[in-house]
Amino acid sequence: MLLDTASLYFRAYFGVPDSVRAPDGTPVNAVRGLLNFITQLVQTHHPDDLVACMDADWRPQWRVDLIPSYKAHRVAEETETGPDEEVVPDTLSPQVPIIEDVLDALGIARVGVEPYEADDVIGTLAGLATGPVDIVTGDRDLFQLVDDAREVRVLYPLKGVGSLQVTDEAWLRDKYAVNGPGYVDLAILRGDPSDGLPGVPGIGEKTAAKLLDAYGDLAGIMAAVGDPMSGLTPSQRKRLDEARDYLAVAPKVVRVASDVPLPDFDPALPTEPRDPAALDELAARWGLGSSLERLLAALHG
């Protein structure tokens, strides 16, 4: 089981009231919410291995160099005032080191590698896995990793993690008319405002799916642009031709890396805390209470 950790603690932050605080008054709603999520996942899915994948770099420069607008709006929004879900709230950021300390004391593997996002770590680990893989994320970008033959699926939280959409190839075909790799091409053509991907003007999700169905993949579509006998409409041909520069670099930006240089770590789900003394200290300082107790019981059981 591979956790897109930031995606999950972000959801926990907004799903658990900020009245959940440590004895000193510090909000710990994201910390306790994430622990609750992991407890539910362990109890429901019984993974042998579990890795909390981290964003060592949430906006890698190598992606920005290819598409300068990549997540650029999130940088701008951090300097603006007013509520916005894309902005990491200032009461969330201080909770991240606490989350990291608690995971480390528990002995739950935590992996982040510069200059890569958690998605890239997940993509690399999924590619190396020899058995079934469940990816837990609220980020649809990771639908690209779905692979029935290798038993890789995405568990997408609909409400907390108590309600998870099990995303396999049948679900992808029904929803988007593509398979996992096809989702990359769909996302490139359609664009994604949340990631600053412009897409091809005039090519929405349905049109992108139809083009992929007709021509197989992005390379097939671009071959059709150069073929006057293809079935592209004049406007489609023009828009795709004008977007050649974007379409040439977008695959490297959108496709998750599969070659992240991973550190040595033990992915096995612990049955006992790695550092009980440190965990006791963290539990007392941050008032982790029943959230931690339930997770410890789930791990031990």
C-alpha cells in the first residue's frame, strides 16, 4: 500500500475540526486525521507493506523548465490573502514535521526523494512491486498507474477514507474511455488547471477521449495531424498543430517518474513501534490520544 501522504493529510486537515488541538493549543487535526486514515486502511485492507510517500519537492524545477506554468498559480496564491483551497493553510504546515516524527517513531516507512514529488516515488515503487499494489490518493493524476495485469489499482477517497472508489481498468474505461497509460494522454490534451497544465484549446475531456479512441495515443493523434486524409476536423487539426511545442514536452511533465533513486528502507508494516519512548513523548506533547491508540491496536492486531 502506497500512500500519497500530503493528499491524505490535506484531506484530514479539512475533514477534522481545527478545534482538535494539543495541550498547548496547537492544532493537530491533520495529524490525528491522518492517523485515523491509516488505522482504517490497515483494518480494512490488511497490507503487508505500507509506505508513506512524501513530496520532497512539490514543484520540481525540471518540470517547471518544460512547462513554466506548472503549479505556478499555487506559488502566486501563497502570497495572496483570502481563503483558497489551493493555499496550504498556515495551521497545516506546522503539523507536517509532527506527522513525520510520529511516522518515524511508529516505524512506518516514509520516503521522499529530491527533486521528485510523491507521485514519482509512488510510480517507481509501483513499478518495482512484485505483488498487488493499492495506491491511496486523492490525486487523479495517479490513475495513470492503474494496471489490472500487475494488480495495481488506485483507492480514491470520496469521503475520508471510509468511502474509497476502487479504480481499476474497468472503472477507467467506463468513466474516461481510456486505460491507465491512456489517462496520461487524456490529461495532456484536456489540461488540468489545478496543475497549471494548459491543455489544447478547444479539446475537452470528451473530445480527447474520442481522439484517443480513433487514433490510439498521442503519437497517433499527432500523426493524424500530418495526414490530410485523416478524419480530424479542420479546427482540431489547427489547434493540435499550434500546440505542438506543448505536446512535445507535456508527457514528461504529466507522466510520473519510474526511475526515482530510492533510499534503502523497510516497507514492512510494523507490529510494534520502532521507538516507543519517542512515540510516548510525541503522544503526550501533541495530545494524540485515541487516534494513536487505535492505530497501535490495528498494527499489533
